[in-house]
Amino acid sequence: MPQENVFRHIFYRAAFIIVLFLLSAVLSAEAAVVKVLKSNNGWKLSVDDQDYFIKGIEYSADTIGEYPESNDWMHSDLNNNGKIDGPYDSWIDYDRDNFQSPDEHTTGDFALLKAMGCNTIRIYHSEKVNKELLRDLYKNYGIRVIMGNFFGAYTKGSGADWHDGTDYSNPLHKYRMKESVRKMVNEHKDEPYVLMWMLGNENDSPGSEANSTKTNTNAYKNPQAFASFLNETAEMIKTMDKNHPVGVCNATTKFLPYYKKYAPAIDILGFNQYSGPYGFGVLWNAVKNGYDRPIIITEYGCDSYNSLKSHEDEEYQSKYHTAAWKDIENNSYWGKGRGNSLGGVVYSWMDKWWLSGSPRVHDTLLGAWKGPVNDGLFNDEWLGIVSQGNGKNSPFQRQLKAVYYTYQEELWNPLNDITKKE
């Protein structure tokens, strides 16, 4: 190679390395610094030194008639217009006639989330996460992401046989799960949309097939092994990323003694709770006394279908959500309760037709499980705060239920922001 070409090659290579370094520095600078803070008033979350109370939604935009793979919706472009369907191409069926009238303009879910006051969505990491989509979610709509890893739930990440389930004392399962978490953190730790990491999803519950909570792990049989491995993984995350806290998602408070003894590295306790129309009862106090950590209600909600009346009861769903949210606020740093609430995540954005039976049928009994609601049954496929009507315009059509407007006009209205009331 001629000498001048050698010098040119060295110059361009050095320039390329410098550009990569500068780009990395820019991306790193854009990542938020999220802190969990404690004072005499209780716990609160801050993002870049600004108070942050989680107004969250479990979000996906699944297509009716299909069993979705994790984060399929992030790539769906069924109308081939170059835009992702749910986030950008959904429209509101105001008159609920299952037809898009000329005045029912395309809105997009991200705009609808912002309009209702949502500031956070909760998702799970997978190979199909669309980082550009999440960057736009934050940049143009101001919404951040609780990034989750199943941590062996449903055998995801552990590679375990479904029948045997994830074993938290199995070295191979543990290795695979840590590598799965490591990959997640490496891919997203410098992104501005990340709010925090959330490990697991009700891994502490033995569950049952009847109410879809069977997580296929042995954590409930061996809580010490689970808590110890949880701590080991949380410590690994903190060596990789010092800017975002680490939480664990639970179904119950049964593991609190084990977390206190074996998992001190956990920053936040998440709980999926369907406790009834009056809030979350003794949960706040149980955590306060059992393992003093802040709480996120990582799932809560109520279905809109009343099986006794054989039709929807949106008014009851709205009242249920109202009581739940007021309890979440009351137990926050700014409330009069236990001071350990960081906010909550509504389950879910849309009705999920695929959860029970055929994904082409909006089931009313299949998958229903007993719970503290007006008809005594939670109907899994009707928990959304928006619906897709009769399903023929999926995944674009949205019918906003009464509870959507309750959040928009009352609960999450900026005028009612508790962080501004000090």
C-alpha cells in the first residue's frame, strides 16, 4: 500500500473512532439519572433531579386474530405506510359504529397516551424491541419505559423445560438468566427513555392454569435461592448501570422476609394487585414494616364486562380505577398514608382477545377468574381501558372507555399533579 494511502487509512480510521466516541458520549449524556430518595416524609422517585410520580400503562397494540409474540406490535405495519400501526395509525371510533368516518382522523396511541396524562409504559425486553420507536415515544411524547425481564417466569430467559420450570438453584438456568439481563441492560442503559429495570413477573406465585398466573418457576418453593440470585443479578446491573434503579415484580408480600435478608440490592418492590374497588388495603403497611422499600403497583385494574348483566359496565370500571389511583396517591410521599408509593401501572391499554380461547373471539367466560369485582369475576379479555370494537378494524380502531376519560379529565390531569402540591 502506498505511503499516502497508509496515512489516509490511519486518518479515516482515527476519525471514525473519534466519531464513535463522541456519539457514545452524546447518547450517554442523554440518559436520565433516576434516583430513589428517602426522607422523613417517605420515598419518592426523581428523574434528573425532578420529582417523578409514575402514571403508567402496560402497553401493547396486538392484532385481533393472532397470538402475539413479545413486542410484535413494535414492527407491525399492516397498511404498508412506513409507520408502526398502533402507536401512529390508530383512530378513535367516537360514535362506536365500527366504521371510520371522515371526521374520525388518525390519531395514534402514543398521542392518546400523552393526552390522558400517561408518563410511563411498562414492557418486557425481547429481541424485537424497536429502540427507534421508544426513542420517539420519549422525545415527542415525553413517555418513559419500565424495562422488564421475565427473570425465568414462564421459563423465559432460563431455557428451562416448560414442564419442569425455572429452577433458581440450577447453575445453567441462572447463567442463562443473567446473560439475558446483561443483554437487556447493555442494549438500553444509555437510552433516554429508560426509567428503571424490573425483574420478574409474579415469580413468587405458584399460580394456577385457572387464572393465568402459572409462572413455571420454583421460587415459591425455594424463596431463599430466588432472593439470593435476585440480589446477585441486581448487583450485576448496578455495576453496569449506575443511573437506573432495579425492582422486582411480585404477586404477594410473602417474600418480604427473604428480600430483607438476602436481597438488599433491590431498590423497588413491584406488586401486581387486583385487590378490589377500595385500593390495596394492608399492602403499604406490610411493606413498610416487613422490608422498607418503595412500592410500584406494577399491575392494577378491572374488567369492563359484567357477566351477571351480559354487557359492559364502564361506569363500574371507572369507579374501581378511581379508588385504586386515589389509594396509590394517598400512600405517596405527598399523601397522608404510609409514604412508600411511587405510582402505578394500569393493566392494560387495550382489551386482549388472545388471552383465553380463540384470538378471534372476545370471550366473556373463558379465562374468567373469581375476584373482588361487582359480578365476582375478572374477565381477562376485557381489562383494557380502550377496546377495538367488533375487531374488524384491528389493530387501528379504538373505542375509548369511560375510564380513559376519567384518567384524562380527573386522575392524571396536570392540574391534579401531586408532585406540584408541596
